[in-house]
Amino acid sequence: MTSEVVTTSGRFEVAPHSCFACGELNAVGLRLVLHVEGDTCWTETTLASDFQGWEGITHGGIIATILDEVMGWALASADSWGYTARLTIEYRHPAPIGRRVRAEGHLVERRRRLLTTRARLVDAETGKLLATADALYVAAPPDRKQALKDRYRFRLVRDGDTPSEAPQKMPPGRAATSGPDEPLRGPAEPSEALP
């Protein structure tokens, strides 16, 4: 089983993992499907009520997580694995539950091990700006970066290459992707609990 991040020239394949934002092994996570194009990463998703703060409104921490994730994956274009050092968010408008949103993050500047990124979250249907973010990441030192690549079996699979393993289906009751017609759900119901 592998996870993947889609790129314009193929996709990044990573081992199954439990990241709250993009890991398929996290039963209560967001399971974002990420797309990397050049120095930009984007995702679209519809969030269910499991991720609300005030009734009908997406929790600010969930918005922060989505923005941090797209900025973090934008680092892949610079072959960097980074750690979030600073994250600043400006919430412009509430993000309604059940509405499709699009997050885009991109690499702005690289100075040695410091990487600056910027992101935004918009209503995918109207384009209304919901939140913006700026972040500073510290690139992992070469030995740690290699250890992370080894642990997550990170590799670029170019179009036409054979993937290392075929992705497996998601557990019953969970959305396999955050597609337009299926709201992303939070914790599985007791009858859907993972082993």
C-alpha cells in the first residue's frame, strides 16, 4: 500500500503513514489528496461537521492544518523536507462546513536552510478568499532528510513508470479521496472502527 501526491510529471509515492492531514492510516484525519505543480501544492476538499468549531463553521485549527500541509508539500519542489518554525494565519471569512474549499501553497524564498512559503484558502465555487497564511520552515539536515525519505519510501514515479505497489482500498465507511461529491468525514462510527 502506498500514498501518493500527484505532480505534473508523475507523482510522489510515500509509504502508508498516519499524518493527520494526508495519511491514509489516520482513521480520524483529513486524508487530503495533494497535487504538486512546480513550486505549488494544492488540494480541494469538502469538510463534514466532524471538523467544525462553531456550528456550521470549519474549526480554525483545521484551516491552519490544511494551509500548513499545502505549504509543507510545496517544499518538495526544492527537494526539501522541512519543519514548521513559524505559521501566521489571517482568517478573512468563516469557512462553511459542507462547502468545497481549495487550498494553494507555494514556495516564496529559499535561504540556506530557511524556506518561506505563502498559502491561501478559497471557496472552490465562488473564489471567495477565506484565509491566508505565511510560514517559515527549517529544512531538515541532510542525514535527517535521508532518514525521512527512507522511512517514508519517498520517490518520484514519472508518468509511464511502474509504481512500487498498487494502492489498496480505504477501510469501509471512509472516503478514499476528498472528491467533490463525498464530504470528508472525521472519526469512524463504532461499527466502522479500524482493527
